[in-house]
Amino acid sequence: MALDDFARKAEDALHGDKAEQVSDSIIDKAREAAKKVTGGGFDEKIDEAADKADKAIGDE
């Protein structure tokens, strides 16, 4: 396999459905953990940060 083929496959894997599911899962778990730690006092800010992270990382 040529280096270009490997790079293309890696790029496809990073932007595939599975990668999107993994990033969404991690962001959702971090969101819920942050809400639990803060006792619900910063839910709106946490949601905003999680949404920004999802847009920056994910495809959807």
C-alpha cells in the first residue's frame, strides 16, 4: 500500500460514521460528568461548550 493510500484511508476513518459516533459518545459523557460535578449550576454553559466541541470535532 502506498503512503498516499494509507493517508487517504486514515482521513476517511477520521471522518467516518464510526469516528462521529465515538466523538459524540465522548462529548456526551464529558457533558454529563461536568453537569454532575457542578450540580446543575452551569448546565447551559456546559451544553454550549459541548456543542462547540462537537461542531469542531465532528462532521454533523
